[in-house]
Amino acid sequence: MPVMNGYEATRRIREEESRYGIRTPIIALTANSAEKGLKDAMEAGMDLHLAKPIPKPRIAQIVLDLCNQVQN
């Protein structure tokens, strides 16, 4: 059993990042495509919310897009 869920982990990461002025892209991968899942992910500080299953080419494109955003 995990000590914390992804939402809590994201909140803690965002808190720590704020001390250093950095930002790490965080993507929620869930089985829940409901609007509540999206809302919870965004409120926790995640950058994207994707519902599984996700085709491999789509994941690759998302990661590439995020990398390009970080570099710019």
C-alpha cells in the first residue's frame, strides 16, 4: 500500500519546487476519464491528465511536446 497517492506526491513536489524556482512536468495517468479526475489532477498541480489506455505514439508525442516547452 502506498504511503501517499499521486495527488499528494504532486502537492509535495510542487511545494519543494517553489523553494528553488523550478518546475518538473507531471502527467496524471488514470483509469478515470471523468471530469473529477481532471479537476483533482489540476488542483494538485499536475500539468496534464490522461486516461488509460493511451497509445504509445501519443505518449511519445506528449513527452516530446513537454520537453520542447521546458527548453523554450
